[in-house]
Amino acid sequence: MESVECTDSTGGRPVRGGSPDRGRVRLWHIVTGGVLLVLSAFGSLFVGVAEVTPWGLLHADSAAVLVFLESRVPRLLAILLAGMGMSVAGLVMMHITRNRFVSPSTAGTTESASLGVLVATLFAGSEAVFVKMGVAVVFALAGTFLFLVILRRLTFSDMILAPLVGIMFGAVIGSVTTFFAYRADLLQTLATWTSGDFSGVLRGRYELLWLAGAVTLLGYLYADRFTVAGMGRSFSINLGVAYDRIVNTGLVLVAVITAVVVVTVGDIPFLGLIVPNLVTIVLGDNLRRILPVTALTGAFFVLICDVIGRLIRFPYEIPVATVVGVVGAGVFLALVLRNRNRTA
């Protein structure tokens, strides 16, 4: 069958389908990424202040087994689920907004979720974490929709301006959140909730992230529709795709994933921006094909950053948000300069 080619507005590169060579390349990337992720994940289980070794586990050392089951395994699962979820959320948002620099971190989604966490703490502080997550989802969804409304009212040709508007929009929401947290004497509580850190993850305190994993899988089921929506409204309608419904579905998926991650482990900046961009640069823009690779790359990236944070000032830890923020800011600037050079 002859391959199909069309132009994706997120970057101007062709999106091809039906190519056996590209299918083999994709499979090779998935297998290679999976092997690297498994090896890195296994090694990370034995990195930390408490001494846990494979030898101690084999000999049923009670202290080692307790730390392993109560802390190391839940932490690893939280890292993988959060990395996969936020990377896929960024990939979906990049397609439905048709701008590769728009992500939960540059659209006010994470700041809106943080505001939701504050509101839930103020008015439902004694309720279960699931209630706080629900409020955060509502605020994240409302903030993302408001950002899109602002974006549609602006007319500009440079795609760099969209994330700048989103960053300013997020800064306004963050300022409002900080103001009310200060007035309610909840700044430290808010920082604890929203600062991306896996050191406090224990069994019984990360399980909400399985919901993010389920929503990530749901995103794969809608991958073809998101790819078509990324071609624009008129193109989608001509193919019989309900454009508005698909965009709204994508925004709900992004809001749920972002809120769950923020409530459980905090904000991880730039993750949903840099990982999808790096993957699409290598493998193209067909969402169904690159979504598994994006998920694996995101999990691997967060895992490596978390291990670096554990080792760089051992026995103290640097929050994973700090490490990801430093690396992500550098990659973001490189992507911006790359886009400038291509459009110059």
C-alpha cells in the first residue's frame, strides 16, 4: 500500500503512514527504550540512604525488605506513572493546540491545578485526597479552557508567542494562589503539595497515579483522532471527525493527568514540553506511533533525574522538580533557537 502523506501544522513536517521501514524503526525504539528503562528501574531500587541490596533481599533482611516494599517500589512506580502521564499529556496538548511549545507547563494547567489544591485545602481540608484531586481536575480543566479562549482571540504567526502567553497566564494564576495561601497561612502546605518530589512517596500515598496511567492508556485509544484534530478544524470536519468533541476530550485527559500528578507528587516543570518535542523530532508527528515511545522516554527521563537528585548531594536529596527544571529550561531554549533558525 502506498504511504499517505500530509503536513502537520505543529511543525510543518510530513506525517506518513503505512511505511514498513518506519514501523520497524518505531518497534526498535520501543524495544530499546523498554530495555533501558527496565535496567535503570532495577538499579534505582538500590539507590538511597537506607542500605538495600539484592543480597539482603534474598536473605530476607527484615529492614531491607520493609524499605524495599514500603518505599523503593512505590517510589519507582510513582516515577514511571508520573513520567509517562505528563509526557503523554504534553504530546496530546501539543497536537490539539497545533503548537509544539504548548504543554501543561506553558498553558497554565499546572498552576490552575495548584489553585484547585489550595481551594480544596481551604474548604475541604479534612476530606480524602480523592476529593482534592477532583477539585484540582475541575480547576485545571477550567484554566486550560480559559487559556484556549485567550489563544483563539489572539492573532500572531510566531508559535513562540503562544507559550509566552501561557506562561504569563500561569504566572497570574500562580500569583493569585500565592496571595490566598499567604493570607490563609498555607504557603508551606501549598509548597509541600505542589513541589515535585518523590522522597515522600510511600505505599498508600501514590495509588492515585494509577488513574493517570489509565487515562494515558485512554489517550492511546484516541491517538488517531488527536492526530487528525492536529491538522485543523476544516481538515478534521472533512474527514468526518467531530473536531470540538475530540479537542474537549483531549483537554479533559490532560487536565486529569496533570491534576493527579500535582496532587500526588507535585509539579514537574517542562516535562510535558521537552520529551514530546525530542521524540517528534526523531520519529515524526503521528501520535499513535510515537505515543508509546513518548511514554517510555518520559518515564526514563524522570527516573534518571530522580536518581541524579538522590546522588548529587548524597545523603541529602534534591527534588526532582529542580533537576528537571534545570535540564528542561536548557532544552526548551535549544528548541526555541532551533525553531528560530528553521524559520529565519
